[in-house]
Amino acid sequence: MKFTELDLPANILKALKKMGYDEMTPIQEATYPVIFAGQDLCALAETGSGKTAACAIPLIQKVDPALNAIQGLVLVPTRELCMQYVAEIQKIAAQTAVTPYAVYGGFDKKIQIATLKHEVHILVATPGRLIDLLYDGVLSFAHVKCAILDEADELLKVGFLEDIEFIMSCILHKHQTILFSATMPDDIKKLAHDCLRDPQHISLITERVAPESIEHYFAYSHPKQKHMDLIKYLEGEDVNQVLIFCNARHTVDTVFRALRKDFRDIDYMHAGLTQDTRSSIIRKFRSQKLCYLVASDVAARGLDFSHVSHVINWDFPRDGEQYTHRTGRTGRMGKKGKAFTFVSKRDLPLFRKLLSSKKITPSWIGKDPLCENNAPHERKTQRRKRSFRPHSAQGRKKTE
């Protein structure tokens, strides 16, 4: 279905055309009539399927620009996703008088307060900074028509849950609530239901949890061998951009220091860096000034990196949901992508659980530890001469 087939205002259609949006994605087509009608919604869809625009388009239509008040509230778990979300709304609302704004920690609160007092129609926020502003008495939710929880599974986990419950309790009147996520564990489903009123449920991931656009490769490797195994793997791949995930900040630092000896155009990112530094790194990565990015899970949630060809799990993910969000940084919007995950002996129980829960058919590079005879089988890679591209595997430094 095309956006032109919807009864959208001309100014929104013009903005969508400029953004290159023509055909609606399945999640956009399925959720638009529900959101526009004002019904509560719990929607599950693969990461990179167009969930942000699915929310933003009808949300912008609900806003009365003549009313200087917050009418739409979007809650997200990370600063990076907060900035990405508001940027998408700004593009779609560019031809309208609707004003979106983002508030998050690590930025001057006085500037945020001044902007909120001026004019904001749609507020995108991380829970911590939003609660600070609520306690400061500078926010009113009296005119909120719609509240959206993006990455709802993360927002409803212990650590965020009390904050979300407090924020939602500040919206005293009847309003629409929308939950979007790529995963929804059973323990979170009950909490999600408590937030909603007679909701519609839409799931586009029931039949196959792992996106079909992603190929899943695994390597059984000793921790001391990972470095050389990764270099060998990337040398045989036609690389555009690579995201390398680690479970801890100190591992990010260590892996970055090791890999920068072998690769050009590489940087790292985790929550220990300043917000300005993190934002700068994301801009460079999105504009393809970086080919390799070593990161913690601060880069795993919802961020749209449209040129990532490979996701590497240096450390095995803690659970299936973490695996889904990490690998979802590639294979976005129907593009093909590859996920490559290191597996150690102690990871095997989690690995078996992952295959079962996410319905993944693994391809092993090297020996298969689950094979009874444990006989190694070599990956057949057709080497071909490639012309130089700034963000290909030739981003690797030459060694003597």
C-alpha cells in the first residue's frame, strides 16, 4: 500500500516524498488505522521495519498546532534513540507547524526548560530526565492525547518500570497508549497489559522471530583466539560497515585498542563517554566516515544504521532479546545483513536456548561444537579481487 492511498494532508505527503517514503512497510500499514482511530495498541515488529514512522505519521496528525501544549509523549530507553526519534518526527512534520523536541540526560537542563516553556507539541524523552523536569514543575501533561512507549520491553524492565509507572500516573485524563517493540518476553507482556486499555494486538514476528534478511553465522573460538579469527572472517567478507558488540565498557575499550592496529576508520562507543562524544561518533558512523564501530549495548536499541552489513557479537549476548536487538542493526528495511557471533564453551547453554527461542538455523565457521563427531569443517569462501571502496574490507590497515 502506498502512502498516497491514505487520506494524509498534502504537507505530510510532501515531506514523506522528500524522505523517499513511497510504499508503506507491513507494520505501518497494519498499525496506521488503529493509531489514527485512537485505540490503545501493543505492536511487535522486527527491528528496522519502520516502527518510528508508523507512530510519527498519525501522531503528527493528532496535534493541534494552535494549542501551545504537549499533546504527544514518546518515551524511549536511550539518549541516542531519543535523538533519532525526534529527528524522524522533525522530517515528517517539516511542512507543518508541529514542533517536536527531545529531552534527555547529559544536556543542559536550563536550555531544555527554556524550550519547553516556549512551544513544544510532541515531546520525546528518556525517563530519567523527564522525571527531573516533572519534579521541577515545568511540564504539564494536561493536553497529552497519545503516549508512546518505544522499545517497550526495555522500558518495562526492572530499573525503568517504576519510572514509567510514575510518568504514566502523571497523565490523569483518558488518553491513547501505544507500545512498540521488537521483542516481548512473557514476564513483560503482563506489565504491558497493565498499561493499556482494551488494546489491539498486532504482531508481525510470530511465525519467525529472527528476520529473514539476516544470515546467522557462529564461530566456536577460544577467547585468546577471537582477535585473529575476527580478522580472518572480515578479510573474506565484502564489508560495508561493521558493528562489534561487547557486554561491558572495559571490553569495548580493550577490543578497540586491539583492532585499531589492524583497521582504519574505527572508533568505539559506550555509556562512559560524554553525550557530545557519543553523538559525534553516531553522526560519523551514519555518514560512513567510520567503517568499524566497537560498542556496548547503548548502540543496540532501535538505532537506524542503514549501511551496516555485518554485526559481530564479540561477547555472547545475555539472552535472546539482546541478540535480536543487536543483530537488528543490520538487515534493515529488507536489506540483507550478516550476524557473526563468537561462542565459547561456557556459552553453549545460552546458545542452545537462543536457537530454540529465536528459530535460528546456524551456519558454523570452523567446527560445530554441537556435532557429535565434532569434526571441523572449513568454510568455503570464494576469494575475489575487489576494487577499492572507502568502506569495504579494504578499510583494514596494511601490515608488514
